[in-house]
Amino acid sequence: MLQASPVDGIRAFFEGVDSFGGQIGVTVAALAAIWVLGWLLLPRAASRIRGSSIQWAVSGAVLRAVQFALVVGAGVALLYTWGYGTVVESPGNYLEEDFVFAGRVVGSLLIAFGSYAAARFLADAVTNLGSRADWMTEHQEEIVLRTSQLLLFGFVGLVILGLWDVNLGGLLVGAGFLGIVVGFAARQTLGSLIAGFVLMFSRPFTIGDWVEVGDQEGIVTDITIFNTRLENFDGEFVVIPNDRVSDRAITNRSQKGMLRLKVDVGVDYASDVDRAQDVALDAISECTEVVDAPAPQVIPKSFGDSAIVLETRFWIDHPTPPRKWRAISAVVRSVKTAFEEEGIKIPYPQRELSGRAETGGFRVHEGEAVSDTADPRPTEQD
């Protein structure tokens, strides 16, 4: 005599509902149970749970597990109600096979929802770490979270496949060959991906920084694992692959929080250089766009063609292109006004012609400068 399993009784009940009205009734009851229990009562109960991040993660996992079980149970019930289920009759170990199958299903569900709870706990832990650690940016939080979740779900998938007696050796070999093929086909994409991870953790710049990458300059608007986006000063958005960012020189003008600017000004050779230095320094110090510390400097730089070149050095804080040009404009106006008030001449470019002393120098002959050794009379041509 065959021993009937509890599953047989459930199957027999739903297969016995053969009238159309009974089928409609069971369908409505199943959908109502899913809606009321799974999406009205249970979420409200889970939302009342207060406590540690572990309790929050476990409650969320239990909620999703119950919702999933309700959907699966209702689906199986509807299949048998509408005649799509079949009763498998087999002599011998029918009850044992049912329990093995049920054990695998329950084990898979427990592992899946345990991983879901671990993923939620991991997200909460990474968020707390990012809020406390000054060295971690939002993009680094995201990349750490996504990488950790990917490793977690990959491990869980392997465990579930092993639970169902899937040949993992053949699967891993196939995945290895697929990885080789994909690696050769997408070398540049993988290079950008790896460079994106390097940029995320080396942090040469962050969003909002004013940077120069190779021959491109602008404000960083986004950093992804594949490319970096800049907005240049013409309002254009420039997308640079991360592998091209990592192999070029990067100039970050915002990381220090301050930027030194330089403006050259020339004074006449007849002017007092020390006095011109003091006047220029006082003029720069009066500009509100220039910070007091570090203090501005005025350095005699070189002998120009027409003037002594003074290099003015000054700093601005929170550097941006508009702040840079406002500061330069203010310094130029202030120094020019101060030199005019003090009578310090900023000379135009000019040339001075002189002859050698042993030749008697130059003299003007009919509007032209000629040497005393030269014959001013025209030469007759034969």
C-alpha cells in the first residue's frame, strides 16, 4: 500500500475544484491573500521594528521571504485549480522524494533571503563607514558596496547550485572560457573599468574639482567606472575614458583649496624698483579677491626689452575659473591705478639705436640715421 504524502492532499483539494465558479473563487481568494497579507499588513508590521541595523536587515529579509512564499504558494494553488498541475504516482519512496524536493526549495529560499539580509546589512555598514570616514567619497562608497554585493551574490549562487547537485566544475570551466573570449573582445572596455577602480580609490580628483587632464580642462561633473565627465569653460561636456585619464598628467587646481596666480607688470628703467615693488604690493593687498595669507609678493623678475619686469604673486581661496579671472582683473586695475597716482611709468615697447664710439656714433642726414664713417653721397652707377 502506497503511503500518501501531505502534498497529495493539497493537490487533491485543488484538483477537486473543477467548477468554473470554484476556480474563480480560489483565484480571487489567492490574490486577496497576497495583497492583504503580503503588501498591506506585513510591511506595516515590519516598519514598526526599531533597533540595530541587524534587526532592520533581518526584518526586511523576513518580509521579502514571506512575500515570496505567498506569491509562490498562490501560483502553485492556481496552477492546480485551473488544471495545469499533475499528480505524480510512483511506488516506494514517494514521501521521501517529496521531502528532499521540499528541503531543497526551503534551503534555497533560506539561503537567498539570508543573502538579502546580509546585503542590506552590508549597505548600512558601508553607509555608516562613509559618514564617519573623511577619506571615503560617495563614489567610493558606491563602488565598495556594489563590489561587495556582487561577491556576496556570486557566492550565494554557487551555494544554491551546489544544493541542487549542479556540476560546478563544468560551469566554472565554461565561465573561464567565456571570460577569456570577453577579455579579448573588450580589452579597451576592461582597461577603462580597471582604471575606473584605480581612480575611485587613488582619488586624484572628485566631483566639482577644477582639473586639467592632458589638453582638456574643466570642472568634473561625474566619475563612473568607465569614464570621467568634464564641463569645460565653453559650456561643453567632455567624456574621457578612464584609461586615457590614468595615463595622462592630471593637474588639480581645487584639491588644496587655494590657488596662486601670477601677473607680470613692467616699470621704466629710470624708475625706483624698490618703490615700485612697495606700491604694487600695497595695491594688491587692497583687492578683496586676494587672500591675506599666504601674503602676496612682488618680485623683480627679469630685464625686459623696454622695462624691468615685476612678477606679482597672490593667492585666492576656493579656486574656480570665475574667481581666478575676477582676481586677475582686480589686480591689474589696482596696480595700474596705483602706478599712475605715484608717477611710475609703465613703458611702451621701444627700441634704442646707438653707434659704436670708435665710429663716431650716428648722425641724422635728411631724416635718416647714418654712421659718420659712411659716405652720405649717392653712389653713381655705371
